[in-house]
Amino acid sequence: MAKAAGWLDGSIMAMRGLGRGRKPTLHRLTEERQGRYHYTIGPYSDPVLTVAAGDRIAVETRDAFEGAIRTERDKPTKRLRMPFVNPQNGPILIEGAEPGDALAVQIESMLPRGENPQGTCCMIPHFGALTGTALTATLNPALPEITRKVPLDAKRVRWSERVTLPYSPHIGTLSTSPEIDSINSLTPDTHGGNMDLPDMGPGSITYLPVRSPGARLFIGDAHACQGDGEVCGTAVEYASLTTIRVDVIKGWTLEWPRLELEDRIMAIGSARPLEDAARIAYRELIRWMVDDYGYDQWDAYMMLSQCGRVRLGNFVDPKYTVGAAILKTYLAS
Amino acid sequence: MAKAAGWLDGSIMAMRGLGRGRKPTLHRLTEERQGRYHYTIGPYSDPVLTVAAGDRIAVETRDAFEGAIRTERDKPTKRLRMPFVNPQNGPILIEGAEPGDALAVQIESMLPRGENPQGTCCMIPHFGALTGTALTATLNPALPEITRKVPLDAKRVRWSERVTLPYSPHIGTLSTSPEIDSINSLTPDTHGGNMDLPDMGPGSITYLPVRSPGARLFIGDAHACQGDGEVCGTAVEYASLTTIRVDVIKGWTLEWPRLELEDRIMAIGSARPLEDAARIAYRELIRWMVDDYGYDQWDAYMMLSQCGRVRLGNFVDPKYTVGAAILKTYLAS
Amino acid sequence: MAKAAGWLDGSIMAMRGLGRGRKPTLHRLTEERQGRYHYTIGPYSDPVLTVAAGDRIAVETRDAFEGAIRTERDKPTKRLRMPFVNPQNGPILIEGAEPGDALAVQIESMLPRGENPQGTCCMIPHFGALTGTALTATLNPALPEITRKVPLDAKRVRWSERVTLPYSPHIGTLSTSPEIDSINSLTPDTHGGNMDLPDMGPGSITYLPVRSPGARLFIGDAHACQGDGEVCGTAVEYASLTTIRVDVIKGWTLEWPRLELEDRIMAIGSARPLEDAARIAYRELIRWMVDDYGYDQWDAYMMLSQCGRVRLGNFVDPKYTVGAAILKTYLAS
Amino acid sequence: MAKAAGWLDGSIMAMRGLGRGRKPTLHRLTEERQGRYHYTIGPYSDPVLTVAAGDRIAVETRDAFEGAIRTERDKPTKRLRMPFVNPQNGPILIEGAEPGDALAVQIESMLPRGENPQGTCCMIPHFGALTGTALTATLNPALPEITRKVPLDAKRVRWSERVTLPYSPHIGTLSTSPEIDSINSLTPDTHGGNMDLPDMGPGSITYLPVRSPGARLFIGDAHACQGDGEVCGTAVEYASLTTIRVDVIKGWTLEWPRLELEDRIMAIGSARPLEDAARIAYRELIRWMVDDYGYDQWDAYMMLSQCGRVRLGNFVDPKYTVGAAILKTYLAS
């Protein structure tokens, strides 16, 4: 983390945040304090916490199944009822955040909660990329319903006797509130939502559009690891202690979420079909390069054709998510 | 290359190729020997070369515009006539290749040709990801038509005064012949074609399905560098000397192309919409893991949801290309 | 209407409705009574009216621009602010409607309101099927912004000096409330919404899933006529007096909206890409034929391949809408 | 037919055809004369017939399975081998047809061939709209493989004991040759191909782009009836005697096929996703209205939003086909 501090000091959040220079207060959003978790993201729920720009919050997230899948014998179709999945903490109000601003959310750390922590991965009937679904409607028999419980710690995810994966956590769902809609926590859109981007882990800063007073931050859906696209529909879903720092960039009006990492900036789009998500991401990245880095639009377009980097978040949710990135090296003037 | 030799010795090509142990002959497919380049890939053209399994071929590829864009004042619409773009060398017959086999094509090296080599990048009206096109038909005015000539050598691509990119070449179009169709060189499909995958560079081995006697290999479309998705429609297109080694894997019947790198294996799908390309790639990767690495189908599906890697080749061609990969680390039994 | 009464007496609504045999009360939902119109459809707004199953309601709908486009000089971008378009009357509570039931909405009549009634059709920048949009993101210049004011009466729509179209009204947006989400009135989904189906005119009966107590009916977006697909993004939008009759089918649990006409039944799907909307519609139609008309699933599937009828509602909204229908002739046993 | 003669006399073909006023010769393209049928449509096969503009041809088409499915016990996977399906008659050369012209093909009549004629409809594993396919790749078990033999005559299609459908024939596949590609007969594209449009029956005139000398007409895939979208993947496929009249419109350069009926003109697009097919069709229709009927582009665009008619051909082939139409009433000046 010491090393990372270097780039964080030069991040957009650090340079332009309303809370820069303030000594942050650490808030704890425990399960008790949260009380009822949310399955829809909008302006109609009561805030659980109000914090100042620059503050830190340690959030106790529940797993995407809200703990209902306890053993490998628990079937999703028996334990879950739609749309009550992917529980979200929040909403959290951030002082000073007003429509037209951007909310910055830095993930400081993500740790598994509980003794002998386990993640859960399920094949849920008619959900996932390689099956007919509610939207890609087919008449084929469903895939088998399989639950995997996956032991993990802050270093490793023990997938199977054969394979151990590195613990590489990220937050799957991160949102501000839409202006008047309330959107289920399974769907990503311009407000953030269920983006499932592996880049959104410790060290990352996400910028979200503020569309209601106080921004109304929602957060949940920790993944201990996830492949590009989240192909079977679920990651290693687990209950986490996720510590974030929030800040407000005044007057930075975003149409879609953006992400900053040590070595790159990334614009994020969510849509169907998948090419539309990629189009949005690249267009937003070009606009960002033009507005903040002095690029000519066509130069940016043609140059990204040579050096743009694409991350597929998921192609299993009601909308699919793609990030388009450029290395910061190429942004220096 | 010395280092690379290590993994190449353990590659599928080296272990299963018909030509293993043979001392390769080096063939030269110069511009003169090629004569007329091809714009359609099929069984109806005359072979320019016949080689043995295991042989090497040094191919003089032309750039995707066949050299017709000489200066930044040359407009694509003035200099190009569809479908006569993306010229291909070949077809090359490989002895011993029969329908039902796989053709292995290892890219050994790619070098710029000519003095003061330049690449070319164009914005072609109604072509590219961020414009209405012939297929995503709109009534909007076209984007401006812009040509960039880009000085390059075997180390660097001098994109602009501000930005220099690393020379990271790959071959954009690599194909065997379909059984009875002949497909223009702009379109990728099950036979390979215009996949535009940045991974298909020196050190990579591509496996293609053989569907006609001798495989009928076509190759062209060298890129000095390319971003994920090739968003503006063209890469840094250049004339290359590309040296390949070809081999035949008897009885390995592929539905779609596959790729092997030092650290991973990748299955490739090409389709529209983009999610279908990703579905194909992941399904083929699962089949590969099941057939050749002893994985249970559902274990592979769920595990790739945790560790699969996706590369977007292009989303500008008549079909879009996606590669889905897994690290070899996870394939060891 | 006398003729129509024949089939209406045999409709699902008439045969199975909770209010059958009841003498209907006619309610008037005037602009005054409505007060504030709604731009989001969900469980969080206050009901304006409560009616009994079988009752009739005369609704004063506003046009999709809420009257803000008064002359052909009024530009949409000057007069409209997203997401405050497509105003909806309601919510209306229907007694006896509970989650798991279906709401039946029969359109009895649709008449233009006001003296010298005019409809409005606009080309809105970055909206429509033949332009880059917020989701199909391109860099092309926008299409021109054009407003057409169209004189109309209950017989004719005077499109231009050259062309007069028949007055063929339908309601563009018809919804029950989602369970926990609130969805903007531009987007169709499983709850109905902005389907823009030309079949949803006088004489039609729409069946919608009830997901909250009282169903919470929303209605708006009258079109004096509309082509298949609503290609430029808007129809002849006008202020209407729409008289409906509502009823409740107890225990008929629908996943998607359905429609009944004199000669056919139609299942409706809304999704992107467009083939997914068509898949949903056909699958729902097959399920309907199996559940209510004694068809074997595969017989229905294969037979619809010979006689299914498809209507494209729109392919311009955030989700696209398709109806799949079968003639009632083929349903008789 | 006598009645139809009226509009045919005023058709584009009759008014602008090279063969107008010529007394037509009737040619017979029997199975014997055809010899080998074709599964790929391109410039590389030998012509079977040369005719003059204005001539008539009586073509003996084979069914899409080339007669290999004889009883309901015959399984497609046992009897068919891809890509050898959908056999085509031709190529037929038309004198005077040169690249840049349009070929007009009027369907005069379609009759079943043989005694006790039967059609065939199959559910082919991994083919159809409501199943995972080779392109929409899933891991679900396949649908059952079912064959239906369907007795028919020139009036009726006896689908089942319960349902008799009207005989409403059309030709599924109609093509000129691409310039250099050769495209399998399952795929529609700019050259025509496997469009599966129910409107392409007796009385219709199809206009196809000529891209090689003599046009090289291919024809096949008669359907005794077909629903919109051909949802299960096959229609009532049968062996027909299809009589056509061909003509050449000099200098009418088309990008996509077009269709003329008694009451409407229709532009045709084929692409994936389905919205792209619809976009192409509507854009081509607008261009047609502008070029030949004096419409302003934006007037046409906005007016089609009020009165355009869409037909879904198929959404099961490698590309999907949509027709967009306008009534001739609105084209009169």
C-alpha cells in the first residue's frame, strides 16, 4: 500500500476531491447498522449513514445470495426468490454531493469475513452466458443446478483439489442513485450497478455520476475472484469487510461510470448487445481524453485503435459491461 | 527466442505435429512468386506453393490497402474499391493435411519491409466501431476521412509527436479454406479469416481446421500494433516479412480456430452480435479442457467464471472476434 | 362496436374476469384529477384513483412531450429534459388485483382532445433507429432536429400535402407496477411499459402481470398512427381521451404482457437485441398454447414456424418490442 | 391472374425491363437438365441455362433436404451432412445482364411436384430460434429431433388432424452471384440468398443486384407455407415446379434485394443482430423513396415511422432477414 500511495496522491480523486486535505473519519457500516439490505437502487429508500467527503467507511457486505446458500446441497432455486438477490449496503449520503458532481469511491481493502470463510459459486438454471435465459429465451432443458462452496482466505481461493486461484477481490456492484428510477441490483447501467469488473478491486477508484442529493451510494456483491465475463453467471461470492474512501468531484458531470487505476484510466459502458457496451466505453474514453487530456477527437479514436485495452466485465447480467482503457503513459503531455 | 524455445518444445504443435523431428526447409513466398494476391478465401484459386509439414515459409505480405495509400493525402474512398482490400498470400498447400486434421501455424517473426517503413491507419467512411456502417445502417453524415502514415521499425511505432507505441506485431488474417464457400478476406469465421487478434504475433501458434486437401493456407494483414477491438476499423497496417512454420496435427478436428501461447491456450469465436462470439469462444475452450485436459464440463464452466481471460479481437469486421483463454498453470494435472 | 361485441363476449377477459356480470362504473381521470403526471413506473407513487374490477375509466392522456412542442419551430432539445418525457396517468388501483393475477385492460375508444387537434412527430437528436444513439454510441454528427405538427381528427391524419394516413390510434405505454423497481416510462419490460405496439388500439385487450397490490395501472403515450418499428423514434403523438375497461383475472400469472384481438392472440417480449424480443414473444406464445389450448409444445413450435405472425412494435426504445401471434382459427379444438 | 395482370403491367419490371415487349420463350429446367444441384452461390460453377431478358423458366426445385427425409422416422442428423443442404437450381445466365444492373425475377406460379405431394418440416438439433445454436453457443441439451411429413396440394397444407393451413407458397432462396465470394445457400446477404420471406410468392417480383456477367441466377427452397420468422428453423419444405419470368433493369444498381407486390414495395436487409437487418431494410426503403419517388429523405424517414410495414423473414439462418415496406398508395405523386 505504501507503494500505491504514490499514484493515489496524483489521482483525480486526490487532486480534485472536495475532501482533499481533510482528516478522514472512519465509519463502520456493520450488518446491524445496515439492517435491511436493498435489492433495488434508487431514491426511495432511507439512508443508513451520512459521511463527509473524504471519509472512510468499513462496510460489512453480504454475499450475493445473502448467505442463503450454506452447503453444496443448497439449490439456488430452493433458497432464492427473485428479485431478492444481490443485497446492497446503503444508501450512504455524502455531504456536498449534488446532481452534476461525480462521486469518487476508492476501494482501500477487501477482506473475507467470518471464521473459515467460504465463497459460493452456483450454476443457476437459465442464468449464465452458455445457457438459454429469461431474455435469450429457448426451449432447451436447463443446465444442472450446481453449488460450489470454496474455502478462501486473503491470499488464496481453493477452487478444487486441482486448482488454487489467487485471491483477487473486487466489488461487483457499486452505484449512486438514478434520478427517478429505481433499478434492481442485478442490472448495471449509467448509475453503476452490477458491473462485475475485476478491475474494481483494492487500489482502484471508481467515479460515479451524482444524480440525487447526497449521491446515495450503494455497495455490495464482493467477489474473491472472477474471470472476464463471469461466464457461468456467478463469481466466488463472499461476505466481505470492504473499506472504502469516498470523495466528491464538484462539477464533474459524467454520463457513465469511470475507473482509475495506477497505470490506466477506464471508461465503462453497460448495454445489450455486447458491442453497444463496448461502443459506449470507447466513446466515453475518447470524450475523457478530449476533455481532460487535450486530445483531438480523431487522434484519440485512431490511437485507441492501436493501444486501447478492453476488459469484459460480465455478459450474463440483464445488461453487459465493458471497460475501455488507456495507459496513463500515453496521457502525459 | 532462446527462452521461448522452452515452451515451444512442449507445445501441441511440437508434440503432435506430423513434421516433428523433420529438418525444415525454408521457402520464400516473395511478391513476385505470389503474383496476384487474393481477396477471397476458398477452394477455387491456384496454389502458389506446396510445402511439407514442419517447413518454414518467409512470406512477403502486403498491407491491407495493398500499398494504394501512399501519403496522408490519399483518401481511401479514392484509392480503394471494395471488395478488393486486405490482400492475401497463398493458397499454400501443406502435404499430408486432409479434412478433419488441424493445421498449425507458428509465427516465428514479423519484420517491416522496405526502407523507412511506414504503417498506414485510415478512418474509412462508414467503417469502424463508432460510426454507422453498411450493416448498422444509419442516416448520419459520415465521419471525416483521415489517413495517417506512421513511421515504424522493429522496435517502435511513432504514432505522433506525443506518443510512441511499442512495435507489437501480429498477423490480422490467417485462414485455411472453407469446404465449398469462398469468403472475402474481411470476414472472420470458422476457417479463421480476419480475426485481428493481437495475440497472434511472434511466438504464437494458431491451429486451424483443415477442410480441403492440403489445407490451402492464406495469410496477410500484418499489424505493427493494434488495440483491443481495433476500434477505428484499421490498425497500423504495414507490409511485412512474416516467417511462419507450419505443421499438421492429424485427426484433430476443430470447429473453430485455436491459439497457443507460452502461458495460455485460447479458443476463438467470430460472430455477431459480440456476445455470440464470446459464447463460441468460451464453449470451445470448455470443450478443449474436457477433451484434452481431463476437465469435467461443469467444473470447467464454473472455473472459467473465476479465471477465464477474454481478448476482444475486433468489433468492426462483418463478424466480430473474441478469444477466451485459460492459463496453462491451471491445466497441469 | 356492435359487431365487435361478439368477440369481446368470448374474450378471456369476459369469460374469466373478476368483474364479469358487474355493471361497470365510469370514472373520469381528467388532467386536473391526475395532477402531476409520472415519468417512472413503480410502487413509490400515490394512487390517483381506485376502481372495481370491470369498471370503465375515461383517461385524459397528454402527448409524449407533455405538450411542450407547440409549433414546428419548437426544438425537442430546447423544450424537453430527460427523463421527463412520456408522461403517464395513474397509478390506478384495481380492487381485488393481487400479485399473481393478471390485469386485463380493454381499450374501448381513443379520441383526440382539444379543438383543431394536432399530433406531433419529432426527429430527436441521437434517438431513433437510423442514427447513432446513447446506447449505439457513435461519433457521427447528429441528424437534423425536425418537428412536424400534424392535423388530425378521428378519421384522418393529414401527414403532408401529398399523404393522408388513416387515423389508427393505439396506446404506446401501458403498465402495471414492478414489484420493487421503478422503471422510466421510455422503457418496455415484463411489466408492459413503452411497447409501442400498433395492435394495442380500440378493440384490443391487454393482459399485464400484477406484481403489487391493486396492480397500479399506468397509461399514456397515445399514437394517432404508427408504422412497424416506429423507425424515426416518434409516432404521431397526441393528447387523447382514452376510455378503457379494466378487469382482473385471478390466478393467471404472466411473465410478460399478452394481447387479445378479435382474430388472434399475441404474446409480447421486450429486450435487446431484437432477436431476443422475438424469442421471448414466441416462447410465451408457445407456453400459452400449451397451457390454455391443449397444444403439445413441439407441435406448437413447429406449427408457428408455418403460421406465426410477428409485429415489430418499436426498435428505438431502450428495449425493443415484438409481438408473436397466432390466429384464433387455429386454436379451436 | 387476370386481375393481377393489371398491376404487373405497371410494375417496375414491366416498365423498365430490357425484355419488355418481347415474346417470351419458356425454358424448362428439369431435374435432369440441372444435374448436380448447388450448395454454394458464387461465380465458380458452370451455367445450366442461358435465357433472354423477358423469358420464362419452369424450374423443378428440390426440397431443402434434397429429398433425403422420406418418412417421419428419418432423422435430419442421420440423413443430412452440412453444408450440403438447401440445394439450388442454376446458375442461369440472363443475356444482357451486366454488373450494375438489376435482375427482375417474377414468380408466376408455384406448384407441388409428384403424386401425393408432401412437405417436410424438421426440428434439427441446435438449429432454430428457440434453441442454442452453433452461433448462440450454449451447453444445454439439444431439443428433440422431430420430423413431420405434411400432405399438401395447391390449396391446402394438412398440418395435423386439428389444423389445416392455406397453401401459401413462396421461394425461400433466390440469388444472383456475388462478385468474388461464393456463399453457402443457407445464408442470406446482399446478393439475396436464403431470405425466407413469405412475400416472395406467386405475383411478386424480386429485384437483385447483378454483380457478375449474366447475373448467374440461383433459385431453390420452396415453402408451401411459412410463419414470420420461421421460428423452428424450417418451413413446410417441398419439391416444386416454380415458373418464373426474368428481366433486366439496365443501370439500376442495388446494394440489397428489393421486392414489388401489387400493393407495396419492400426493401430487404439481412444481418445480425436482427435490428441491423431492420435498419438496412428501412434505410434502403428511404433511399428508394428518395431516388424513384421524389421524397425528401427526412420526410420519408418520419413518414415511415407512421406507416412503414415490417415483415420478419427468418431469424434462424446465419443472417436474419427483414423486409420494410410502404404501400404504393403513398407513393403516388
